[in-house]
Amino acid sequence: MTAVAASWLPLSPGERSVAIEVLVHGPLSRTEIARRLNLSAGSLTRLTKPLIESGLLIEVPEAGTPAEVRQGRPSQPLDVVAESRAFIGFKITEDMVYGVVTTLRSEIVARHDRPLTTHDPAEVADLLAEMTAELAHDHPRLAGIGIGVGGLVQDRAVVGESPFLRWRDVPLAELVEVRTGLPVVVENDVAALVEAETWFGAGRGLDRFVVLTIGAGIGYGLVLGGKRVPCAEEDRGFGRHWIINPNGPLTPDGERGSAVSLLTISSIRYQVRAATGRDLMYEEILELAAADESMPARVIDEAARALGTLVAHIANFAMPQKILLAGEGVGLMDVAGKAVAETVRLHRHPLAPPVALETKVSDFHDWARGAAVLAIQVLVLGAAEA
């Protein structure tokens, strides 16, 4: 399948700033846009004209104002037409590819998943192209593809290293572009999720914001000044060397008592299996812990206190306005949220304000949506350093 991307002309830095402000916070009046970006009325008019002509922005009626009393075009708020373009986001795991189609405002309008039966890069690219063709049938105005991968990603194009896929130096963006005819951006999956939550989710409008994910691994993303802070560890297994309890469990992955050894799903399953001989799924362990079965309850309590320690340390040093806890392991909070909260308080100054901890029940489609947001940022708005 090959396609022509439904995109816009490249934007200047000023046009991009206006477009992003309206996309994330709109609809906005011209006066409000000028105030937010510290622009004169003349400068704003010059910047918005090509955005309106290209169809990226549109003038919309002011809410609650009857048509007969509206005062000319300058008073009409500007907004984006969210449905005017569609974006594909893929999240690649060890054995599945999760796909979504989103609007320009990242609302998911379609989901499509396929098993991943090989890690051969060319065959994986073939699968992504097949899925793109199937999604394009009902969503023809595609502007680009975003792909999220666990591991080190270079230049938003090359998977430098991915332990789950056993890849090194795979030019994934090029492989998929050749097969689909669409522009492609590739990024570390945690970084993509952080961008999505910063623009359209829990971190929208916040100056200091943290995303902490628990599941197959430990993910961490820091936002300062409303922008994600690039970090080498987000690509190389965050938490593997963050020691929570030096006397904690030793597991095949992560140092003794590290966040990875205490909190990841595989480590929790390993601890229960080593102690009981029973190979239980994570959800089963949570259920048994909730029923106060001895060993699962002990392992989950230790994990909860490790999570509380981790959250408290992040709050103490990064001082975020909010911490978002996400990932496929957040069911821990349903069973042991009280132990998490108690531990957070224990490791905070008595006069410190409560930590604003938000838990998001998420699945792999949320990770795929994050990749689609990267496509919106980079491919459409040209926000190469977003």
C-alpha cells in the first residue's frame, strides 16, 4: 500500500506556536492567543492567515452567542477541525502490535490489533503496512504514522536497541515509509506517552509534571516548563538501578531490591512462583492478595511500599504539580493503595503538601495513542523538538 499524506505546508516557528496553542487549548479568541504568546494584533493576523487558508485553523461561532448578534470575523474564536486529518499510532510489544486511529486532537476513533509472530524487522514492517492499509480503508485522510517501541530510539527514526524485540540499529521509520507511502516517526514508548499526557491528558497546562509507569518495566518521564525533559534512562530501562530496598528480593531482571525487582509484573510473578511453586498471572496474584492469602499478600504489600517510596522520592526531588501513575500494572493501587499512600507520607516532610497522584487505568491502546500524538507533533506541526 502506498498513500499520499494528508498534511499541510511546513509551518514557520511563529505559525507553529499559534497552531499548537489552539490545538491544545482551543477554541481561543484572537485576543487570548495574542496574550498567551505575547504577540501584537498585527503579528497574530499575519501568522493566522496562512493557517486558516490551509485549513489547519477555522473560525468558529462563540459559544452561547446568537448568530444575529455576532460581531464580525475578528471576534470569532479560532479552533482546529479535529476530524480533518487522521493519524495512526502503533505500539509494538514482544508478541502484539496495537494500533489506533486518532483525530487531530488525539481522540481514538478506531482500534486494530494483530499478533506479532516474528521479530524480523522487514516482516514487522510488512505487518505494520498491512494494518495501515486496513485502517486507511475507513480513514482515508491519513497524515502520518507514529510508532512506539520499548528501547533506545535515535533521531525518531532508528531503533538503536530494543531488548523486547532483540533489535539493534533497525531503521524502522524508513522500512514503514517505503511500504506505506506515509511519513513515519518512531519514539520510545514512554516518551510518546508523556508527550500525549502533556498535550492532551493529565499534564495539560501544568508546568511541572511526572509520568510514572509500572508494568513490563518501569517508565519515567519528567516535564518542566511544559516540555518533556529528554532522559537517557527512559530508553534504557529506568529503575533497574534505582535501589528501593537493598535487602529486597533478587530477581532475574534488575538489581537486588531495585524498583524493577520489586514492581514489574514479571518480577512479582517470579517472587510468587519462587515462594509457592505456582505460576500465577498478575491479576490472579492481585486477587489472592486482596483475599489476604499469605505469600501473594506479602509480595504485593512489599511492591506497594516500594511504589510509595518511589513516588515520595520523585515528589521530594522533582516537586511536580502532579504525578500520573499509568501502565498495565496499576491494578496494584486497587489492592494496596492504602499502603502506597502510607509510605508516601512516611517519606515526606510532615509539612509537605499532599502528593497529587493520579492513577490512570490504561491499556496498550493508550501507548499507541501516544505514538499518534508524536505523529501530530512532528509530521503535521513540524515540532521536531517537541
